[in-house]
Amino acid sequence: MSVQDRVFIAGAGPVGLVAAAQLVRAGVPVTVFEAGGELSTESRASTFHPPTLDMLETLGATQPLIAQGLVAPAFQYRTKKDGLIAQFDFSAIADATAHPYRVQAEQSKLTRILLDRLRGQPGFEIAFNSRLQAVAQDKSSVTVTIEHNGAAQTHSGRWLIGADGASSSTRRALGIEFDGFTWPDRLLVVSTPFDFHSVIPGLTAVNYVADAERWHFLLQIPGLWRVMFLIKEDVTDEQIVTHEFAQTLMATVVPGITNYEISHTTLYKVHQRVAKTFRLGRAFLAGDAAHINNPLGGMGMNGGIHDAVNLTARLSDVWHDRAGEAELDRYDTQRRLVTLETIQTQTIQNKKNLESPEPFRRSLQAIKADPARTYDYLLRVSMLATLRRAEELG
Ligand SMILES: Cc1cc2nc3c(=O)[nH]c(=O)nc-3n(C[C@H](O)[C@H](O)[C@H](O)COP(=O)(O)OP(=O)(O)OC[C@H]3O[C@@H](n4cnc5c(N)ncnc54)[C@H](O)[C@@H]3O)c2cc1C
């Protein structure tokens, strides 16, 4: 079988399509294999951080995302007991980003924006109903087995990016371990069109509400609020998914308000795992295929997009003979270490903070009282600090 001069990408989620868009922009031919018959409509990630918006701007995706989303220049921490305890405003880091705000929009909006821009561009191909099953490689090529409409096909190309999500077939086919743990708690997301602004004065689009018994966070997207609750292990999945259970939880959000209109409820398991390596020969892992974490702080998809941008910049240089293949090891060094050092640590700490309202309140007030600490804190929350740290890692 002849080897195609192309990069293969498994998965047309936000990470796979950002990788594709970056490579095509750099003149590298790409084929994306997507298991689904169309782009996923699942609404998981809804927060895009400032440096991610900076990166998406170069792909022409930030302005369409803003047009379809909400700009959130500030976010708040609250406790159930005290109400608002701290508000942070991204204008304090306006010297470090061209987008000193978050954008609240579903990840399925980004994938559609990217695919619309990619279609028809020279070098871009996408195959739906095409599930990666196996990977083999030698010194100059990588061969993938794809199940397409029930039949197995093989294709050989130059490099492979596995962006096929948390259950990544690429990671399994490469035999890469996915170390970490699964929390015993689960996360229930309840979406409602109820207008929380009308009952909570001064509410921002992103709010984390700490409570020792049951914390939640309130995120606004166009037309809906998503309220996320941590569910402890003593409640069964069957109990959680009932309408009554969701209403009981929602009744704890604003005292005196009950019987919400509920648009969707979705239950998620929550994991903290990082792949043992992000590179094996001519194959790479990126996004949820490489690392998963709890959604507190919105770092999963954002970190995955940062992986895709880091990797594809190096791969384009190697493709065009501007760098040797050893350059690609720096992707693993930088992105795996920042994932372990910062993203995993911070998302675990974010969960602990919401469970300990009093110490959390004191630590936030100390940060707020000191402009230098506020600046550093915003760099961390916005993920600019992880990108700076990646550069330091060489
Ligand atoms: C409730 C919740 C809220 C979240 N909120 C945020 C947030 O606000 N901000 C944030 O940054 N992150 C958030 N996340 C995490 C975020 O959703 C993920 O990190 C993100 O979806 C990862 O993108 P991805 O492209 O790596 O994988 P995915 O989005 O999972 O996409 C993988 C794609 O690969 C395809 N695929 C799977 N297997 C194969 C195969 N074998 N062959 C070919 N294709 C395949 C799938 O069909 C899919 O299209 C949240 C997660 C949850 C659960």
C-alpha cells in the first residue's frame, strides 16, 4: 500500500479540528477520521479562556464564537452562607492577552465554525463514520485500521494525532497507560432557561458557589444557565436522573425558588488521568485522549486546544524541514509536564476549595487585597501561566 503524504487525525472534536485547522493553515495535508456520522452535538465545555481565544483568532474562529456566545469579563465566587465573596475581572491581565475575558459558548459551536472554515481548503479531508481501531508504524509511516460502515480499511500516512477523546482507541492501540483515578462523586448538569439575573443582583455569567455540604456552579450560555452539582456516592444513578431529584437540587440554588423549567439533565463520571506519554514514534495524543480532569475551572478542552497548537507548530516545522524530528519530543516534555504540574493540581484544588468555604473565603480575600497576587491568580485561572510554564520547560 502506498504511503500518503498526509497527517492523520482521529477525532473531529474541538482538539482534532483545531489541530487540523492549524496544519492546513501551515500547508500540511490532513485527513480527519471521525467515528460519528456527523460532528458531536454534545454540550460539555462551555468556557473558552483568554489564551485559547488568542489562539483561535489566528484560525478566524474567535469572532464567530463571540457572535454565537456570551462575553464574560468577570467571574464570581460565592458561598451559600455569605453570598458574593470575591469577583475577579480579567481586565487586570489585559496586558497579557488580546482577549481579557472568557467566552461562554458550547464546544459544538466551535467544531462547526472550524469545519465550515476547513471545508474546501486544499489539503483537507474528513471521513465520517470512520472509527480508528488499530495503529501500526515503522520509521517513516503510520498505518491505521479504520472501521467504515462495518468494513475495515487501512490507510498509511506520515504521522497520526489521536484526538479521539477520553476512551481513545489511539491510546489503547498504542498501549499507553492512562494513570490516575476516578472520583467516587459524579457531576450532574441541569440546564434551565430560568433567568438567574432577575433574582441574584450583580450575578456574572460564571459563578462558583462553595458549600461544605453541596457546592454548585452556575454558568450562563446563550439562552440557558447550566447548573452543575457534585453528587456524592450514596445516591444511585437511577435516583439522580429523575426529574424530582433535579428539582430538589435546583431548589437549593436560590432560597424560595422551586419548580424550574428544566431543559436537560446529564450525569458525568469525573476523572483525573494523564497518559504515560503523549508521543510514541509517529503517533501523538492530544486533548482528552491524553488527559482528563474535573471540569472546575474549564481546563479540559482549553488545555487540549493548547496541546493541539503546541504540537502542530512543531509538526509543521518538521514537515517543511525547518526542524528535525527530535523537536517533536518537546511536545511531550512541555504539555505532559504542565498537565501534571498545573492542570491536574489546580482542578483538584478547585474541587477542594468549593468543599471548604471558610478557608477558601479567607484565601480569596487575601488574594483580592494584593494586586500582584490578583494578577498572578488571574494568569493561573486563565491558563496563561500554564503556557508560560510550558515555554520554561524547554
Ligand atoms: C460537564 C462538563 C463540562 C465541561 N466544561 C468544560 C469547560 O467549560 N471548558 C473546558 O475546557 N473543558 C470542559 N470540559 C471538558 C471538555 O468537554 C473536554 O475536555 C473536550 O471535549 C475534549 O475535547 P477532545 O476533542 O479532546 O475530545 P472530544 O470532545 O471527546 O472529541 C473526540 C471526538 O473523537 C471521536 N472519536 C471517538 N473515538 C474515535 C475513534 N476511535 N476514531 C475516530 N473518532 C473517534 C468522537 O466521536 C468525538 O467527535 C467539560 C466536561 C464536562 C463533562
